[in-house]
Amino acid sequence: MSSRASAGSGAAVSSKHCRMSDHRVKRPLATPGIGDLISRRLARREVLSGSLLAAVGALAVPMAGLGSRAARAAVVRPPTAERFTFEEIEHGVDETHHVAPGYSAEVLIRWGDPVVPGAPPFDPLNQSAEAQEKQFGYNNDFVGYLGLPFGSGNPERGLLCVNHEYTNPGVMFAKRRGRPSRARFAIPTSARVEIEMAAHGGSIIEIEKQAGRWRVVPDSPFNRRITARSTPIEISGPAAGDPRLRTSADPSGRRVIGTIANCAGGMTPWGTYLMAEEHFDSYFSGTLETHPEARNFERYDIPRSRYAWARYHKRFDINAEPNEANRFGWIVEVDPLAPRSTPKKRTALGRFKNEGAESTVSRDGRVVVYQGDDGPFEYLYRFVTEGRFDPNDRAANRDLLDRGTLSVARFHEDGSLVWLPLEFGEEPLTPANDFASQADVLIEARRAADLLGATPMDRPEDVEPNPVTGKVYVMLTSNVERAAEQIDGPNPRDRNLFGHILELTPPGGDHTAPVFGWEVLVRCGDPGSAEADAAWNPSISANGWFAGPDNCAIDGQGRLWIASDQGGGWVESGTADGLWALETEGPLRGMGRMFFRVPIGAELCGPRFTPDDRTLFVAVQHVAVSGVEDNPAFGRRARPSRTRPAAGPTSTSACRHGPPWWPSPRTTAERSGPERLPPIVISTLASDFDSGSGSQVGSARSIGADRRRGGAEP
Ligand code: FEO
Ligand code: CA
Ligand code: CA
């Protein structure tokens, strides 16, 4: 778990919810030496730094907590060429969601809602694995959209592809009577494990817009659940069939049941859905002592033993089944248009903790996939297919992801980024370092990247190529373990609490090029706090800054939107997580604007625009979980706890009232049963740009105007 702390007080406050990634540092930095050059690089390059000094002066107003609105309002925003014109919402923390004026936000689907035909109505007190296998899961990190029919770009009917990343047993399983108790959930039963496994994976649902409102199409032939419990998945690519992937249940090393820890992901140009297996270490138990894969597993934090699955499924016991953990940590390709097709784990893209896998087509037709490995001091990767994308023959692209070159990024102080291929046989990826094949290199991609001298980053999350500008954006969410002597150009702060965003520039827009350029776009955190050492455009408002950049999206105009995951950091920042628009071009480059805010203790995921930019889908994860224990006004957590701190730094009276997302804390702290559970836990929201009043700057008409103006910008 990553602990966050106040930059000012140094007091640890909470865990970031992408919580399975902790900050154990098991090795030295692979590329020492560039840290001492960063000051020169920043001084030469970063316009924002110069601006920052002015910004800190201008914004030196009290900004902690929710007060000082008048002081914040004093910030002057000069009139300039804004590409976003919606009226931003304010930072804050309460029990519900908020969207910019002129927009609407509606719940589209929730945990337990039916997905496939025959799904029973959701009954949180009588769950079963069989029911959950037909129902929507929760903790949705990824949202993809594919207009129907394929190739139409239809913005009003399509398939929504959504990941179900993990489960919180304490939130998921209600106690019928009495006060919540963590002990109640400490020993999962076999039935609970089965339900958990069924709740992992993902869903494909057909949705359509009727009379201005989105709805799920019931019993669509496309509707599908993919689970950790029962979905057969093929293993393909260079590592398929390798002895290190063989198990007693699968002597072929080519077939595995299930996919787990699917964080973000991607949609390919040929309309397939990439599920990214991230913190798969959490599901394995056992000991590494005398284990044949000890070095490999240790590099991936295996076994983490966060779930009790090994108790009932021996394949999750690394001592009973020593190779099973090598069959997770991959990118899984699913064809949403073929609901009976077998998903494939594409080993050519490497094995690590994949946050996402967004792609683009290079000018020569090869497909480029960008991947972040979400761990402190982990790396940024790029995969380039050997074959070329055929826009006229969908089937011809079916196995494009099985052959190509995986590379890892090494950043240099002169503003260049060199992509280092992970190729067996090229030094140092040779038998001298215990690599006997390309399969070995891919299975131990992290160790291969260590040896190549890749640059350790501050937890790479989403990486998104911008199809309009040709640039690439990298979310680096935080890394509190980075020491002062480990600062370098692309990771410019020690004890990085708030994260930052990098902008990569492929030369001439060529995403296959061996060398890119890079810039720090923003250093996140409160610009009014000297300790935060944040860097934004000086025109930023008091609500325009954020922390913990995690998921992101590019809209049809090539504008960047950032979803945040502070974990419990909202206690210190004074604002819940949300979605911010971020200017990347022109004089306002580096200015954020808050569009959407999630309920207390949640993080925001997705986001995904329809092709016409009129609807934005977002996923709200783990409402009332992260940091809620530090908020006495809210009064309880979504999961039972033995301890509840007597006081916390943040208090909001709004949480005393019965919210739409969650029952009143007072009621639920003393009562139990379904009302303290699901309707609220996780939802995917559709924010309909079409339903604004038209008179507000954030209305649908303004979005259209934004698009036209955006098209004129470089
Ligand atoms: Fe599952 Fe990297 O967040
Ligand atoms: Ca996250
Ligand atoms: Ca994420």
C-alpha cells in the first residue's frame, strides 16, 4: 500500500487505492547518474518552472481544506485562448458526485445488474458465484466503447467494455445483523472465494441512447461476462507453450482459466478490447524458499497473499503449482464482436503489472501499444507490431499482437527518450544472465528491463497517444519512496506525493521511432503550497489543480482529460477525486479545470468519450472506502473496521445527510443489511453532454464550439 502524507505536516494519512502496489523497493535504481543533470535540464527547458515561481506568489493563499473560497476567488485568470469553456466545479468532499453546470450525470449500470441472459436480480444478502457470473462486477477501472455496427463510429449504440479489477470482501459481503466486524470477513469461505472470482474480470454490454438517455440493451447477444473463475483463455505469442507456463492442469502451457486484476486497458484499431492484468501478485500465496521461480517471483512481489484463493484453488499456491503465477501479468485481447471467442493472453507484450494498453497506428501501418507498469520505480514500455494494420480486413489483424518488438524507456537529461528493445540474444539478455529464450525475456520482462538500464519511474499508470497532435501522455501517479538522490529529469521530485504528467514527442509523429523527446507537462499538487513544489500554468484556478493522475482520455478534439486517484489523499488535499480537463497547447498549457467530482472515498476511472464527444463514460470505484476512516463526519467506512480514529482533519456536514450514493452513516453504522451495500459501491456513469441548458458555458453547444475552435489550434 502506498501511504500518502501531507507535504506540510508529514503525517501519513491514507493509502492510495490502487492499493495492491506498495512501495517496497527491492533493488537499486537502474540508471544512476542523470539526477545530477536534471537541474540543468529543467533550467534550460521548462517554461512551467519559470511560471511556477510567479504562480506560487500569486496563489499563496490558504488552500487547505474547503475554506477560503473568497481568497481563492481572488486569483486572476487572464483572458486567453481557452480550449475548454465549461464552468468548472469546485474542489470539495461530500457523499455524492458533481458535474459541471449544464451537464447531467446518470448511473448507467451498477454492481449486480444483469449482463447476460438469465441473470437473476441482485440480492446482496444471497449472492452466489453462479449469479455473479451473469451480473456486472465492480471496481471498474477501464471503460471502452465500440460503436455498432463495427466501423460505423456510431455514437448512440455500441458495446461498452468494462474491467472488474478486484473485490473488497468487507464491502461486498454484508452481515445480516449487528455491527460490522472485520473479523467477520477475515476467513473467507469457499463460497465467498467463488463469488470473488466470479466478480473479477470484465463485462461487455450493449448500450444505446434512446430519447436522449442511455440504457443497457438487455439480453443482447453481445453481452458477456469474462471472469477469473470460468473463462478459458488461450496463451499466444512467443511464450505460449513454454515449460515455465505449464501446469498440472495445463501441460500444454497454452490455456489458462481466467484473468485477474484487470486495471485499465485499451481498444485496438480493429475493435478488440485489451484487458491489462495488473496486481496479479495479490492472489498468490505460499513461500519463495527453495522455489524454482524465486528470483522471478520476488521481482513481481509474489506471493502477496491478499486473497484466500489458494486455500480453495491450489493453482494459486505457488508451492503446489510453481508456474501458475507465470500465466498472469499479461495483456489479454478479447473480441467483443464475437461473444463466444476465446480471449488470448498476448505474451509478446511482456509480463508485468500492466496498468493499461492504449494503441495507435504508425504512419507505416504498424500498431504501437503503450504500457505502464504500475509500481514504484517501474518502467514505461512500448510494443510495436511486426505486421501492419489492415483497415479493410478486420480478420487480418487478428493476431497482430503476437509478433513485434517490446521496448522499455530510458530517459536522458537532454530531453531524449531511447526505446531499448527486449530482444533475446542481444546483450545483456543472453544465457549469461539466465535468459534462454525470448519467452524467458517476456516472462521476466522486469528483470530484462533492469539489465537494459531502463529509467525507474514514479508509478506509470495510463499512457495515452493523442491521435490529433501525435504526442503521448504518461500519468505518473506518485512515488513516496523516491529519495532526494534518486531525483532525475522525468521524476523531478523526491517523496513524490502528488504525481506528475509527462508529454512525449515522437519525431515527426512517428510512434515507431527509436528516440522520442520528452517534457514534464505538470507537477501535480497544490500550487499554493511551497512544499508541494507543484508546477502548473499560472492562470490555474483554485479548483484546477489535482493530485494522483491515474487514468486519462483524449477527446475527439485532441484535448486531454485526467482522472485522479489520490487514495485517501483527499483528506489532505481538501478535494475528492475527479476529472479535470488539462490544456496542453498554447499559452494556457498546463492549466487544469475541474469537470467532475466523485463521492467521498472513491477514485475516478474510465474515462471514455463517444466518437461524437457528446457522452463521457466514467467509472466510480470504491465509494466510501479510501480515507473514509479519517473523516468523523462521515462516520463510517464502506468496509468494517475494528478501529476508527477519534478525529480527522476533514469534516463535511453534507456527509451527515442521507446521500443518493450511500445510506446515511448514522443509520448504517448501527444497522446492517443491504442498505449499507451495493447500490452505491461502484457504478459506471454516463455524463450526457447533450442535455445541457444551452445557456451555460459548459453546455452541449459550447462543446461544439470548443471543437471548432480546437480544430484551428496547432
Ligand atoms: Fe489499478 Fe494502476 O491502478
Ligand atoms: Ca487507480
Ligand atoms: Ca487506473
